[in-house]
Amino acid sequence: MLTIDALTVAYGGLAALSGVSLAVREGQFVSIVGPNGAGKTTLFKTISGTVRPAAGSIRFEDCDLLDIAPSERAHLGIAHVPEGRQIFPTLTVMENLEMGAYPVPGRRNWSRNLERIFALFPILAERRGQAAGTLSGGEQQMLAISRGIASSPRLLMLDEPSMGLSPRVADLIFERIGELHRDGLTILLVEQRVAEAVESCDFGYVLETGRVVLEGSHQSLLADDRIRSVYLGM
């Protein structure tokens, strides 16, 4: 579904990504882990089109994404839930969801998606008329993910969904992401909670200083001595 080959991104002459290659198959759950500053968020921004690469290619199914305007990529079925949530604080919960449903597939499947969202996160149904900025941090993250679901994505990209959340709420978020995957949604996750990210995924990549230094199935990554010592403290 998504194929990235030899992607290089530079800011002010410094490489944020250097020759990164990865693939996400339809229906797969792929995790990307690594320390702060590894280039994980830059990778997502490049897929979404807010950052232009210096070299390399990104293909989504049969489309060369670098030839597609950023504003058009959501219509292809790519939803990016950004780091820090970035909900619209002065709009209500429902208005945020309606903004997420702007892509053509989202408008076509609005009723079905809304039912799915409220089944996953019932608290949003209760707060549908409430200003999004007055929600708790966990509720805002639920809304950010739901806004992505409202677009009827074929690929859901989640950037640090557990950031700033209590362990209990972060666990709930991971449970719901797992449900989405079991329902057939393709997921690409960037996350610093390495144990959960690797345990949940079908396949994972470790990104350090802008390069892929390790990749494999979740079983092979969990068994890797480097992952166990550096990221899991074992």
C-alpha cells in the first residue's frame, strides 16, 4: 500500500532523514520507534506533504505521492493524526469530526463512521456539543484519532498518540487502536512507548538519527538484545 524508498529530508543542510526505506502492506500494523530527534515526525510530515524531501520516493498504491498536492492526499485515503493532537479548540466535538469528514470518502460514509467513532469512544458522544478545547488531554486524543477515522482512511498514521497521557488512558488508546486494526484498518504508528508499539505491530522499524537501524516482525524485535537493553530496559 505504502512504499518509501531512499527518502532523504534536510533542514538547513542537516539531514533529518537519510535514505529511509520502508513498506506498509494493506491491513498491516507497522510501528516506527526510536528516540527523540530520530526523524519519526519528519517522516510523517513528508508522507502528508507538509515537508518536501530532497531525494527518494513515496508511493501510495499506484500513485507517486510526490506528484500529489498535500491538500489532495487525504482524498486518497491517508489520514494523519499529528503529534500534540492539534484539534480545533474553539469548535465543538461534532464540528471537529465534521472537519475530519471533509475528504470525499468521509462525506460519503459519514453516518457509518460516526457510529463507529461513538462506539469506540462513547465519551465523545456525550460531549458532542462541547468545545474541544475544554476536553481533557485524553479526550482530546480520542477526538484527534476520531477526526482521522471520520475521513474513512485506508491508511491511518498516528504520531505519538500516548504523549502526555496517564498510563491508564494511554492503555485505553492502545486498546482502541488495536480494535481498529482488527477491523481491517491499515495503521502506521510512531510511538515512544516502545513495548506497546512493538508488541502491537505486525512489523516494526527502529529509526535513529534519521536512519533505519533495525527492522523486523514484533517477535524478532522483542527478542533483539539491542531493543531489550536500550528501549525496554531489560
